[in-house]
Amino acid sequence: MIKQMKYFQAVVRCQSFTEAAEECFISQSAMSQQIQALEHELGVKLLNRENRKISLTPAGEYFYRKSMVLLADFERLCNETVRIANKDRAELRIGYLKCYSGQEFRLAVAEFSEKYPDVSVQIINGTHEELYEALRDGGVDLILSDQRRAFSDEYTNFILATSECYIEIAARNPIASLECVEIDDLKNIPCILVASPEQQETEQRYYREIVGIQGDFQFAENLEDARLLVIGGNGFMPVEGGKNEPSFAPALSRLLLTRRGNPIKRTYCAFWKADNSGYYIEDFADMLKSRFLEGRKE
């Protein structure tokens, strides 16, 4: 049946038994026989053949659409089965935001590594744009990032959580005594972002135009350097990862970021290519989702 479905799809795609036969490296008569055998097995007519033109019957239209999905799933099943069998070659490549400071990602990686000790886990970090490029170019299998683009059908857009935005600021700053801070009240304090030189302009544009931060910007290559700048009184830093206590406490304080009294929110997602879905990817995404849900209960 699988082979017959592939032949059927080729005929529909080529709109010709002759061209479909050439594409599948069989004779035209064999192609016709295979389609007839498929229709006989199903007990329905899939194709109309009139004056050398081919069209789908209503049943054929339904079968064609569903068979495309079925064969895609079948190919992923076969590929993932081979990957699991070849444990020495199995790997999961994951990317996450440079400025992400929550525990969810680390806990999910630890859980996955314990469950699949034979799977090699490769991890990179980057800005939103750097991670998107790595995913698009095949450099990673899955990324943890925030949603800045409209969801695309090319990717699985797995929503993890929508959470409030926070900033970190030096504990000695008078603002640190507040529970929350209005974004407009930060316009005279430099904003410190984690970004490579190539991504600084993109990150600054996002935080200025989308988030609404209007002051000056400074940049650090990594999260630790950015926090040292904050501790030194050089500015504040927007952080990913919710309200959990910063690792540099008590030198730092974490405050809820608001606009006109309402918390500014951000949606976190796991993204992977729709045609690269697999057992390890989906299982890790589920672990990550569970960690986010646990964090929201605390």
C-alpha cells in the first residue's frame, strides 16, 4: 500500500501516467496496474481518466491529501527508528536565548540526559535572530526562544508559557526597593543587552520599538558580563526567565516591568522545523513544557 500511495501521488503531481512512471522508474503499464490495484483494494475510484486528462474524484482528493500526511509521518517514523537503533550516532542539538536565566531549560536538559544517556546533547546559545538562523539553516534541531514573528507553518510552534517581563538592577539603586517599575521610569537609565556585535542593532531595535525602552543601550557578550555591568551601576538589564531570584543576589534585585500599571508579557516557545519532528525533539519539548508549568506553580 505504501508503494502504491507513492505511485498515486506521482500521477497526481505529474498529471500524467507516462511522466509519473518515468519519475518512479517503472513502465507506464506497471504504473496503471498499480493504480488500479490501489483502487481495487480501497473499493473506490480515485482518478477520472477522460481524453488523456486526469482529475481526482472527491474520494481521490481526500485520499491524496491524507496520504501526503501519512507518508510524511511514515518517513519520519523510519528515520527516527534508525536513529534510535544507532545509539552511537543519536544526538539532539538545542539552542536557547543568551539572556535566558530561568531554571526550566537546565532542568529539562538534565531530565533528558538522564532518560537518554546514549543521546549526545549539543547546546548553543544566541539572540533570537541568531537562533532563528541556526534553526533555518539546520544547525540545531530545536530552540527555546521568545515569539517575535508570526507563527509559520514551516515550523512547529510549541508554546511553553506566557510570562511577565522582569528587569535586574543593582540592589543599591533606590528603584530596587520597588516591587515593580514602569517602563517610562527607566528612560534615563541605560539598558544593558546581551548581544554579539553583529546582532546589537537588531536587539536594540526590538527593545526600543517593540518593548518600548527609550533610553540609551549598552551591550555585553554574555549574561555574566551583563550582570557585572548592572552590579557596577551601569544600568538595568531585561531578563528572561521570570521572577526567580537572580544568581547574583543580594547584589541584584529583580523587578516586574509594567506599562501603565499592567505587566509587560512575553511568550516563550520551543520551535523546530515541521519536517524534522522526531521522538527526541518532541520528548524534550514536553519536558521543557512540564518545567515551565512547574515554575508557574511555585
